[in-house]
Amino acid sequence: MFDYISGKLVRCSLDSVTLEASGIGYRIMIAPNCQSQLPPTTSPLLLYVSFVIREFSQSLYGFQHEADRDLFETLLNVSGIGPKLALSIIGHMPSDTLQKTLFNKDITALCKIPGIGKKTAERLLLELKGVSICTVNSSQEYKEAVPSLVHDAVSALVNLGVTQINAYNAVSKTYSSLNEPKDLELLVTASLRNM
């Protein structure tokens, strides 16, 4: 429904901000570590938002980076993970660290996040197995580890409106199934078919 909200920062608390845009004040929930990264009150601010509808509430969740919002929405697809726990995960572990933790099946590290016990950590490992949650394009480590053809194909899919995470997952799956193709057009079209 909403992609982002841009406006003036009116109020800031530990778990939410109020953004005024076109005379309307939007209360937007934020991750625990986000408050320290926000500009002073009355400054302009743009937050990428996710609109979550529950049985008795409708809430906006805001992120300074689009990739964090995509990660939030990916985490919501895990059974037993609600918006508050997804925010807690994002607030306590950067996405690249979370990706490594899941890859290494490090339940102990996941259990250090407030609200996550052993069963929830195991469920995260199971349901996010093989899913890339890194903020692709933003880390130097990603650019060095991934062939430029994959990077170009991900960029092409993002330009077509696919989220970064979905684009990366589709391209990396297709790239390995086609035995490292050399043609960008082939990789992009095959990746679109695999989505």
C-alpha cells in the first residue's frame, strides 16, 4: 500500500516516530537501534514503510533503508514471527550478520536476540534455509563474492520492480542451475521464469 513516507520528524520515542506529511501525522514503529540514527526533531526524514494489518490493529513499521524493510517482510513470513519480534531481530543483528548466523546454523547467536528462544531460532533456521536476506548491493563483501553477471542480473530485475531480496534469490538459484551462464539476457529471462 505504501512504499515510503517523507515528511518532517515531529516526535521520537524508543519504539516509534511521528512523521508529519501533508498535514497528517503518521505514527511509525521503528527498530530498537534506529532512534540513535535519526536526525533531530523538525528535520526532514524519509522512511520506507510496511503496513501491517492484524485482527485488532493497523500499524506502520518504518526503516531508513529499503533492504531492511524487505528483510522485515521476509521475517514476517516465518510462522511465529510477528512485527515486534521482526523489529527486534532487525534492531539487534544487521542483515549480513543474520545471514551468516543462519548459514552457520548458530542457534546460540539467534537466542541472544530478545524474544527468541531455542524453538523460534530453530524455526528461523528451517524456514529461512536457502533464503538470502543480505542487503544486496550495499555491502562490499557481496560485490566481491558475487560474479558481476549476477550483480547485473539482480540490478535488471530490481529495475523491473522486483524487490532486491527476491531478485537475488531468483538470480542466484538460476545462475547455479544453468551452470554459470555467460549471457545476461538468458540469466534475467530464466530468473523471471523461476519466480
